[in-house]
Amino acid sequence: MVDKTILVIDDTISNLDIVNNFLIDYDVIAIDNGADAINIISSEKINLILLDIMMPDMDGYEVCKLLKSNKNTKDIPIIFLSSKADEDSIEMAYDIGGIDYVTKPFKPKELLAKVRRELYLQDLQEELKLLASTDPMTKLYNRRYFMEISKSILDLAKRNKRCSAIIMLDIDKFKNINDTYGHNIGDDAIILLSQTLQKFTRKSDVVSRWGGEEFVMLLSNTDFEGALVIAEKLRVTVENQVLVLEENQELKFTISIGVSAVDTQNDLNIEAAINRADEALYEAKESGRNKVCTK
């Protein structure tokens, strides 16, 4: 569990030592004041904060308010640790954004259980986000999430006056693959293609399974000519790769590709750019397959 980082903020050194000793399964950062903690959080990925209330200069309430007012830190869960057991103090902790409250002297096993529960819920939320945004077979983004993230990327491209391009592609004669070899082999072909697409994308690009054997790519900071070069390299790579089957059989397949520039400066939306690339893909299919066409 060392991939989880817990920030403990408490001005009593003995409390920091106690917490550090029983949270041995995690990466623990121990800080004895609020100001230093704020600085640490700005440079570290923190999964959970254990926060004392009674501290000099900046108390736990103030630290929490600062974190919750910052878009970069507002979602970090905070468990308050305090010797204050009155209802007003507890109510205040929850009102300003705490997810839990543990009174001192705390029981280590109780606090550990709360920490484990919160980190488990984080993992569960991340898993649900992943399921909601990705295609289960290829692990690429799904169509819905592609549209969502692409609009944000193109808004940024427009502000920065950067060019972008759309590539749409699908597997040629995919029905013949399914009919000849079976749907499992068809799925393997889709997975192989998805892996190839990932090798052609940078961190700033977005690639998605559009549906069936069809895929779409958004190439950031790429002009029309650059997108054509990438598309042709991709076509040749797929044409030359081999899917190894059982009984020493091999399957080779090709793809057809449509390319469209995204005119971000003239408010061409993502839907229009995709439609143009889709028209180019249709032209590639109709004019012989295994080629790149443009719109």
C-alpha cells in the first residue's frame, strides 16, 4: 500500500510518532504546523490528511478551509484529530469539509480502520471512473468520454492558437474476419489494433474506440500535413503486422483511414470535425480500402 501517501499534521511530536508507527503500510509525511503542510501539499500527491485542530499560528479549521477553497486540493479527504470532544467543535469540522472526526487520545486500531476505509473508497471511486470512461475490451477511452475530454482539449487549443486533427479508422472487411475465424479472433484483431494505436499517440493525444471495429484519434498540436504523415505510418504498420493464431496460423488485416483538420480558430466544433473525418473514411472504404483519404 506504499503507493498511498498520508499527510499527518499535528504540533505534538509524540502524536506524529504514534501515527507514523502504526501506519507502516503507507507513505507518511509528518508535519508539525499548518503553513508547512500547505506548502507540502502543493508539491506532493496526497491521498489523505489527518489534521489536528489545536495548533499555534494556523489551526486545523483554517488549514481545512484553505485546502477546500483551492481547486487542486479541495477533493483531498480530511480526518480531524482533536482532544476537543464538544458537539460544536465536531459540527464545525464536518461543516468545513472534514469526512471524519477522531477524538484524542485516539485508539490506533480505530484510526487505522478509518484510514483503510477511506482509502478503499478512493480506490473504488477510481475504479468506477475508469469503468465509466473506458471501453472494457480495449481499455481505450469510450465514445462518451472521448467527446467530453476532446471538447476541453479543443477549447485550450483555440485559446493557444494551436492546430489539431482528427483521424478516424476501421478494420477492412471485418465481417469476413468474424465469419472466417470466429468472433474471438475478431476481438483479438480489435485489441491488437488498439495496442498499435496507443503506440502512435502522445500524452496530449486522445484515442477512443468509437464503436465495433472503428476508432477515432484526436491529435493535439498537429497540423493537417502532420496528421497525414501519422495516418500513413499507421496504415503501413497495421498492414505489416501479424496476429498469430492457433495451429501455426496467422492473420493479417488492413485499415482504412479518414483525416480531417480541426479549424479551432473558426469555431469548428468537435462533432463537425469528426463528421468530416468520417466522410473521408467512407471515401477510403468505397475507393478500395487500405488507404488514407481526407476531407
